[in-house]
Amino acid sequence: MTSVIPRPYSQLILVLMLTILLTACQKSTQIKPTVAVDLLSLDHHSAYQFNGKMSFSDGQDGGTGRVTWQSNQGLIDASLKAPLGSQSWQLIESVQGATLIANGGDQLHSVDAGWLISQQLGWQVPWQALKHWVVAQPHQTQAARVQWQGDALTIEEAGWRIEYSKFKPYPGGSLPHKMVARKGEYAIKLAVRNWQW
């Protein structure tokens, strides 16, 4: 004997099933955002180098210059050619401290590489964080907000918003080629030409 569900009840069951299905779809979309980039697992402790263009701006003064950046176990040797129009300098960070060599040959020494850069630019550069940002990693992992939207990445931490708009594939994963970090009127921009590691 076949039982037949009355029509009002069958319509109610259909509505409930559709509601459950739509809710499940919405939840799965929220939990699993689409990420189109598989990042190469470099961090600020890795040995790597890149070259390209880098700029620093406080909203009034700034400029763009060529950069060659070499990292070895978190210690940096960075040469910036004319980052502020007419100035060029090289920053060497070692376990003993940091040395900044200006284009005239003058040398400044400090235990804090970030302090040396800030003295050149006239504003507080987030140096320790920047060493993480150039490889598309947050500095303070627990406190940072990391968001992917397709193949674009945004990191927000310590009042800075770091946006990555271009990645290129390499063996083992992709690396960032365009980065802009902003906090109020301050901005740090990086356009990488090539990576080596």
C-alpha cells in the first residue's frame, strides 16, 4: 500500500530542503574562500635575493629607486639606488648590528637597522615587519589579518595595510612581484623584477 504525502506538506518539505541546501552553500562559501595562488614557502629566515624597484613616501616627500635585496637567515644586505631622488645607500645587517653606507661613502652604525633607515627617511619605517612582507608573510602571525580574494592578497597588521596585486609562478610555488604597504600617508612600494633562492 502506497502512502501519499498531502500536497501542503510536500510543498513545506520542499521549501525546507531548499532552505537547508542554500544555507549549506553559503556556509561552504564563507569557510572556503577561493585562493588561486600557491605561495612558495620562503620566510624572512630563508636565503634568497631579488631586485627591482622600491619606493618610500611620507605623503609629501619620496621617490623610487632600484633595489637589490639579499637575505641570509634573516640578515639583510640591501642596496637602494636613489630611493629619494638623489640619495643612494646600502644597508648591511649582521649579527653585530647594522651599517648604512651613503653614496658619499659616509657610514652610520647602529644595533637597529630600522633606526638607520628611519634616520635617512625622516619617519619610522617598520623594518622588522618589512622583512616578512617582501615574501608575502605577516610579521605577527597571530595579530595579523590575512585575506585572499582570488589571486590578490591583503595583510593588515599594526595599522598597516599591505596589498599584493601580482604573483608569478616559480618551481615550488608563486612569489609576489607587486606590493604596496600603507599606513595613513606613509607608503612603501615594491616591484620585483626577479627572484633567486
